[in-house]
Amino acid sequence: MTEPFRVGVDIGGTFTDLVMLDSRSGRLFTEKVLTTPQDPSMGALEGLEKILARNGARPGQVGHLIHGTTLVANAIIERRGAGVALITTAGFRDILEIGTEWRYDTYDLFMEMPRPLVPRHWRFEVPERVSPEGDVLQALDEEAVVAVAREIAAAGVDAVAISLLHGFRNPVHEHRVREIILREVPDLVVCISSEVMPEIGEYERSYTTVCNAYVLPIFERYLGRLTDGLRRMGIESDLYLMLSDGGTVHQSTAVAHPIRLVQSGPVGGVQATSAIGKLAGHRDILCFDMGGTTAKACLIDDGEPLRTTELEVARVYRFKKGSGIPLKIPVIEMIETGAGGGSIATVDHLGLVRVGPESSSADPGPACYGRGGLDATVTDADLVLGYLAAGSFLGGDMQLDVDAATGALARNLADPLGVSVTEAAWAVHETVNENMAQAATIHALEKARNIGSYTMLPIGGAGPVHACNIAMKMSLPRVVCPLSAGVASAFGFLVSPTSFTFVQGGVMPLDELDFAAINAMLSGMQRDGRELLSAAGAEGDSVRVEYLAAMRYIGQGYDVEAPVDDEMLKACDRAAIRRSFERVYETQFGRVERDMAVEVVSWRVTVSGRRPSIEPSAPGSAPEPAHARKGQRQVYFGPEAGFVEAPVYNRYSLLAEDTFQGPCIFEERESTTVVPPGARATVDANLNLIIDLPTG
């Protein structure tokens, strides 16, 4: 093979992670560099240069490059997107502020909602009307559209979002408005809701379309800088990007739908967790991803992560559902459970330790990075408690400053609280762990899952440091720590199939479905998907098609997605479709309503290629000394145990069936695994650490 290397690149809030696979030998190589917030492509290119140079690979040997990024989410959260205008049906100008009129805090008279991404003077109305069934009730006033186009041109915006009432049922007016806008102002980026999110829900559809238009210009420029840099390096292969639903697409598809990348990086970690869990013999997994900025959790049932079509970004209150900007896109369901390694710890007005949501990010980073940071962070606390070693962080490439961490904890926490630095560090550690354990437990309860039957698999640079403590708080019996957990998201890109999901809304009672029309619509969506995958290089016989129908009992305001298949659809088998819906409904809610009619809200078609198969092994760039034990150090395990002398092992030197008794520490370049007293760690055939936790 002339192009044997496949590379996954994950740009996080603090670090940019890279994993490179040599398809000839199956060996994996890893790299980790600080993210460059001012231009994330710079950090990605730096990491690529390093990983190639370290391992004797040439840029021309890279045959497949897959990328995930937090750029889209951060642009919305930090409001760094393009100037965008919104065009709506007359009477719906204020839909972004009216929302659903649902209050996330019933008793807060001063409840704060996100400031709209589109100011009111950039929101425009046009006379037109389409019925819920898709019939044109009022013709589009094209002269009014021309007048709006001229106002938009004078306003100097970069992009336009078009979301007309019931446009998802009949997009004829949205298409015509786009034609007129581009005729009058040719340089604008224009997004229409019937292409971005053709589903019921005027508020969510409008905001999803606005967000797509808001990030598209900056995402397009970012991809341009990145691909130009890749060409200068000598990498000629096409760029693929990770979507929020766990599939990858060619850059030409991603640039038209950037809002689908809002969870791009984190879902790579879930895909990696699913693959690693299967190899380790565990299919019911709690994926725990703790990076530099946030911590997230995802439930994986029988090897497949839970999925949803709804999420929020830029919440005013981090953990309050309804306080953010709603998006409706296919996404792996993850919950943000707490802080990351760079999250800042403070003392609030009640004298309690609070961690996050503010983060020190990559610049200046935690105080211990020695880059000018003065705030106390989770990483500073972990260093002071002995979980991290100053000289072996990032394999020794980055020296941590213990004195700076101690000073930051004393100044910001210990002195104001009148406690020792160790007690302050432990308070930070416990606050983070308790918050995450509670959030993950509640999430499992909401999904009608028994969390005690799951195995935790931690990823992210800080995940293995905190995993055992959190698992014990949740009464989980076992933790599986994979090699290179700190770059798991980048590895997940390499095990994710090329895939895209199409959706079409249209509320219709199940008993009134026109199966001829439904089958024709689904066939068209499948055909478009096959063409998209064929252009991306997927072989026709490897393409898999999955149908899902979002359904609910008539009168309900929420729906669940249930699988349907060709046999049901071709046989017009309404009873089989209802049974599929009720199986999912009963799993989630514990009951079904036999006497209530069911309606279909929308249809989804997911077209995906073959999932790449990779068996993780020790990174090819890792040192392999003769002895696993590196030494020992004082590690703090709470006020009862205090500091304990714990042996420290080189993770890369471990062999299958090696067994260790806690407390002990396992160090590798991208992360550190902390095994508490009373736990037992065993190395399995895939070099995962299987940690059985003390019970009782």
C-alpha cells in the first residue's frame, strides 16, 4: 500500500489528540498537543507534523484523515459566529424569544433565557402561508421578499436562515425565498429549514436553521485553512469529519451541515468505548469521558449507545434543561455531568467549594502548567493529591509546577476556607466526583436503566484518574480502563463508519398512513444516502440502511423512535409498526396504552458503510522498559486513609494476566489510572486494566 496510514484528529478545549493507524501492521501511534484556541487548525497541523515525524511516516503516506472538533459548539457558546438574519412567515418574527413558553424554573420571577443569536432588527417577515398538510393557503408575496433582501443587503449580515411555517411539509416557498435572496444578494450564505431540519417544531426548527447559518461561514473558513495546511504539508487525501450521531462524512457534506458536528469530538469517545467494551466482553457500558474542559457520560446498551434527536447548547444554567438553545439533529445521547481537568474551583458566597463551569482552557491552562494561570483547577488538585506526577505528564514532554498548583489552591481555596492545601484539594476532587456520580445516576433512572448492571469505561485525559472514585459512589462493581484512554475520541474516529441520516417530518395517524407515498419517500432518501456514501468511497454491497419512525400516542407532546423494516413497510403492516413502537415505549415508561391511537411524527433513514475493525494494542511510539514498576509516591485517598505509599507502574510494560492490588498508579503518556485501596486490577488479553472495586 502506498498510503497505509489512517489518522484521527480530535480538537478539544484544552488538548488536540491524534491517533495514527498503520494498516499494514495494525499498530497504533498517539500524540497530544495543546489546542490553539485562536485558530484550532494550527494545533491540528502541529500535532500531525509531530506524529508523522516521531514515527518515521511521510505526509504522502496518509491515506485517510478523520477529524472531530468543538469549533461548532464553541462558536455558539462563545457567540463567535457570523452575522445572521432570519426570515419567517408573517407573524412569527419573535419565535426565537417566545420559544415554547416552557419555564425551566417555575418559581424564578427573573428567569434568564439565552439571548437570541439573531437580534430583532435582523429578523424579517414575509407574507405567505402553508397548511399543516402542506397545502398553499396564501401565495408568497415575492415583492415583499425583494424588499427584505434589500434590507438584509444594507444590514451587512453574512448569512440568512429561512424558516417558514410548515415549510417541512411543503418547501416550495422556502426554495423560492432562497432564490430571490441569492438573486438580490449573491454573496450571502443561505440555509433553509426544510433542508436543515424538515420536522415539526417551529421553535426548534427555526433555531437549528439559525445555528447552521450562524456557524457555516466560520466553519467553511476553518476547513479552508485546515485543508490548505494539509496540502502544504503534503497530505493529499480527502478530509472526513465526525458527525454528532457517530458517523463520518466527506468534508463537502459536512460543510453544508456544520450544525451536525456540534457534538463531533465527544461522540468519537463513545464510539471508541463501544468498540473497546465489545472486545473486553462488556456490552452494557457507562462511558465516562473527562477531558480538559468538561465531563460527559453516555449509556451503551448491548454495544450500541443511546441516541436522540434533541439537545441543547449554550445553557444559561449549565445543568438546567430548557435554559439553552434547542437543536434538533441526530445525536448520540450524552449528558454533561461535570467539570474537566481545567475547570476552575472557587469558594461561593455560602462558603462552599464550586467547580466550573469556567475553565482555564489551554491558554493559560491550570496553574501547574506554568503558563501564567493563577486559578485553582481540578488538575492542580489532582497533582497536589499525588494522582499526577510532575515529571511524567504527557510522557515527560510537559513539566508540571507543583509549587504553582499549591499556591493557587492556597490562595483561592485553602486560605479563604481556613483549611490546609491538602484538604482544599480533596474538597475539589470530591466535589467533582460527587457531582458526576449524581448526574450519571439520575440520567440512568430517567432512561429506566439499572445503573448497577453497567461497567464503567473511562476515557479522556482525566477520566481514569477519577473513574474508580466515581464508580464506588455509584456502587458499580467494575471499571475497565483501556490503553490510550486520553486519546480515545481520536481512536473512535477510526472505528466509525461513513454514515448519514436523512429525516422527513409529517404528522399522520398510523391508521391513515399512505404506504405507497411513504415507501416512495423512504426509497428516495435511501437513494440519496447511497449516492453520498458512494461518492465517499463506500462499496455498494457494504452499505446498510436503517429505518426509524418517531411515534407517539395521539395527544402526547413527546415521541419515541422505533425501528421499522422493509418487511413491515412493503406489507403495509400497521400492527407490526405499532408493536415496535410499544416495545420501545414500554422500555422507557414501563407501560403502554392499549386503547389509544398512535401517530407517526417523522421518518429517519440512516445509510452507513462498513464499520472499520481495529483491535487496540500498545502504541507503537511507547517506551518498553524491562520492568513495569517505576517507583512509588505518596497518594491521598481521603481523610481516613490520608497519604498512602502507592507503587507506580509503567502502563506500557504490563502483560496480559498481570495482577495488582490497590492502591497503585498506572502511568501512560496521555492519562493516569488511579486504583484505590482494596481494589484489584488485572490486565486482560487486550491490555485493558480490569479493576474490581471493593464492595460494602
